[in-house]
Amino acid sequence: MGLHNNVHRRILGGLIILCSVVAVLVLRLAWIQLFMKEQTVPGTKYTLAKMAEIQSERETVLDSGRGRLYDRKSEPLAGETIWTAAFFPQEAKARNTVTQVVYEEAESMHRLAAILGVSYEQLLNKRSSLKEPLLWPSSVGKGPLALTSAQAEEVSALGIDGVGVLPFARRYDGKATGRQWLGYLSEEVPNTGGKASPSGLRIPMTGTDGLEKTLEPLLRGVGHTEAYAQVDARGQRVPGSPIQVRAPGNPYYPLSLYTTIDKKLQEQIEELAVKAGMKEGAVVVLDTGTGDIEAMVSLPFYDPEKISPEGGEWNNRALQAAVPGSIFKIVTAAAALEAGVTSADELFYCSGQYEKYGLSCLKGKGHGPLTLAQGFAVSCNTVFAALAERLSGAQLQATALALGLGRDISWQAENTLGFPVLKPLSGEQKGTIFTSLLPDDPGARVQTAIGQRDVQVTPLQAANLVVTLLHGGEVRAPRILQRVTFANGQKLEDLPGHLSPSTAGRISESTARQLLSWMRKVVTDGTGTSLQSTKWPVAGKSGTAQTLVKGMPRNNQWFIGYGPLDHPRYAVSVAVENVAPDSSHLAVKLFGQILDLLSSVPSGA
Ligand SMILES: [Zn+2]
């Protein structure tokens, strides 16, 4: 009983205290309403009543909160933070101070106009008509103009009313590039004309292709970062109200995704490809040790901010299968060596015409007598047609699979980072060897052996084939994503490289070594002699494939190889697609230029 009384007494005591607190609050509120509302709020010329009536906010989004993509050296690929010039509506000024202020500001405004690259009048017009915050737009792309850090400091120091320097998370830089693997974003829900943020980041975006799509669950943001200021009923900034920033304040998000790409190398190869006159095709550069993708360029270029669905520039040609021509002779030679139906010294005779299946050697009058090794170096069709007649279609097919062709090879992992299957490269084509193994006619085999007919290979597979030979026949899975960290730098997951074995098995180390020595012979005595002047000694295999584009005969030009010869660092494939049949061999030339570029990359970088 006594206990109960005690409890009751305590509850009663609590209630009395609570009531007193409420009473004090009510009294204070009444006091404010009755006596304070006509008082001026410190730092402003408005009364509390006036403030409540006029204030509203104008804001602009600085960061959608979407995850960032970086290259292997932590250079930003998507979601780079830049400095921008932010304009907010000007303060409402007392009439008698206006002239003085304008005079003081004129000089600063002239300087600001110069930094922004516009005339003083244009700047004044834009600023005076401002109803919403504005991040000064760039002349290229959709985003705001990026200031250098020196410019950012200067604009900040000018201290112009309503003009500040703010960080902005720029998704892309407004340029067309060959980085289709990055993908692009599109509006999650088609815009129905609702209120958009002045910076364009208010609309929810979702990854639609490339890494932006496959990694969407990791990239998805947790909230905007925005800058805001108080404005009055006329849209002028409330005096003394500064530009402020509010952020979600989550130390873990957005996530940072580190790729294996070398951004600088990627840019330089994009430049080389354009200068060489390449219009369609792809270049892939792999690290020979790991199989990591250091550069992957696809032409024509695409602009992630201007996607035309029918244009198709967003297609990543490095992952699209194309007729390989003579680079496929590597597979035929491997199949023949593994099957024991030939040897390096076997002597063949090429008269120029194979006299069966309508096949001829590209060298019209024929190569005459030549060994298998020489036949590989000069890419003699007669030699490889003869080999194909000794092999079954199944043998050619199995060797191709063992070498990582005719199947998905890019890096993937199960039950990783919340994905049942994490496969960063999207849209990778398998390619084909035979579309049908029946009937197994010799004509089809012969055409296949020289990389024509149904044979299709992706430039990524072609570069990886070189890595496979350098690894003695072990197929690695080319990797593009290597690490994911939280925003604070803490590790979330490392994604180590791995092999991509096949049920078709693998070729022997001795065959792989043999093929590599013949690839050197291509450069010393064969179709790649123009590569003898490269800075590094290199090795490789050329290919010219005949295709039809809308009924017109076209060629695919290929060169795949590696360098430097003795301590290989890079495997490279160059595929120049759909050129006129009489074009000079651009692929060999570009391969040489790329290897020269690679020879200037410091080792261990
Ligand atoms: Zn020949």
C-alpha cells in the first residue's frame, strides 16, 4: 500500500513540474506575440512578425548523392567535385545605400564577368533578373561552369553580394568520349513538368547502361546536398541571410567505386584513335599480369548527356562481336598443334589459289613453299585451309572456348555486395565460332579457320586472348571494378581478379609459347614489319576480315599483340570496323602508336 502511495506521489509530482514548464512556455509565447513581435530581429531590419510573414527559401542542389566512380589512380570518372560560381537573389537594400554599393561592386563585377567569360552587361542582366539561385552554366554540356581553384579563390574574395563559390558534384564533363562502359543516366520517371532544381539535380536519375546501370544499387544516393538562402516576398534575399549548405551527413554514403581504368591512358588513346582517322571500332588495353582493363575505347564516341536511342553511339564496340579474319589463325594454329596434326617445320606450298571452296590466298601470285611458322607470319590462307581439313569443327570450337572465345569472359562474382551475380560489364557479347556444327562440311571449316563465315570475336576477347597466351594458356577474366569504399574511405569490399576457366579445358603451355614466338615473327618477317620501329620490341597478329554492311563490301582491320617483348606489360587489341576494302591497314599503325604511348607509362603506375 505504502509503495503504491509513493508511486502516485511521484507521478503527481512529475505532472506538476510538466504543467509548470508548459505554463512557462505558454506565457513566453504570449509575451513574444504581445510585446516582442514589433521588435527588430538582431542582424536584420525586420520585426519578428514581418520575418515570419515574408521568409521562404530558395535552394539549389549541389550533389545528387549518387556514388562516385574513380580510375585506378583515384581520378574521378563520374561524380567529380568541381568549384562553381553560385548566384543567389540579391539582398533587398535600403534606398540610400544603393548608389554607394553599386559603385563598389562595379569593379568586382567586371572581374567576375572576365572569369566567367561573359560581358559585364550580360552578367548584370543575368544577376538582376534572378528569381532562383543559379549555378553559372558551362558553355559545354548541361552542368555549371567549372572554376579552377585560383578562380574559385578570386571569386570568393570579390565578396559580391549573393555570389558565392560552392562545390558541385558533376556527373560528366559534357564531352563526347569513347568510355561507353561508363554508361549514362536517364530520368527515373519521365519528367511531367514538375518543379526542377535550377541545377537539374532534383529529378531522380537512374543508371541506364554501362557501369551506371550494373552498379546502380551501389551508386543510388541517400539524399541531396543543397545550398539555400532566405528570400522575402519579392524574391530578394533577406538581409543578413547568408548562402548556407545542408547535407545528409551520412559518413558512409555516397560510396566510392574504384575501376581498373587508367583515365589518362584512356584519354590519350581516344585522342590517338581519332587522329588516326578511325571512325568505327574499338581499342582494348589489358594489364598482362592481372588481365585488368586499363583502357577500353569505343568509336564513334558518345556523350552521356546527349543520348540518341537510334544513333547507337552508346554501344560499347569493345564488347560487341565482329568478324575477326586472320587473328583467328591463332586459334586454328593452336587447335592443329594441340591435335598433333602438324609441327612448326612442316612445309606447305601456296600457289595463291586453294582450288577448293572458292578460297584464295590474299597474296595473289602465292607465297610458294613455306613452313607453318612462316605461314603464320605472312598470314597465308592456303596453310590454314590445309590445317582446317585435318581438324573437326568440334576441335576448332573447343580450342576457341579453351582460349576464351565464344563465351562471356569478363569478371563476375556471385553473392557479392548484395548482388546474386555482380557483373560490372553489361552487354558483353559471347561471339560465335560456328552457328551450327552440323553438317560439318570442310568448306565451312576452312572458312572458319581463317576467321570468316560465322566467326565473331569481341575486341575484349581478342586482347584477352593475348593475355591467355602470355599466361601459358590460362584464361583470366578481365576485370574493370576492383574496390568499393565508403565515403569516409573505409573499405567495403575488395574485388580480386580471377580466372575464367572453360569446360573445354585449356591449351598446353608449350603451344602457347610456340604461338607467342610466331607472333614475334609476324613483326620480324611477316605482315607486321612496320612495327619494327616501335620504341619497344613488340609482337602480334594482324587480321583483315571481309564483311557486308547494307550490301556493301567492307573490311574489319585487326591487330592484337603485346609489348615489350621480354617483359610484357600490356596486351592490346585494335579493331577498325567497316572500312572500305581498299583502305590502308589502320589497325597496325594505331597499334604501333598505342604501344609507343604505353612505353612512356612509368612501370608500376
Ligand atoms: Zn599464301
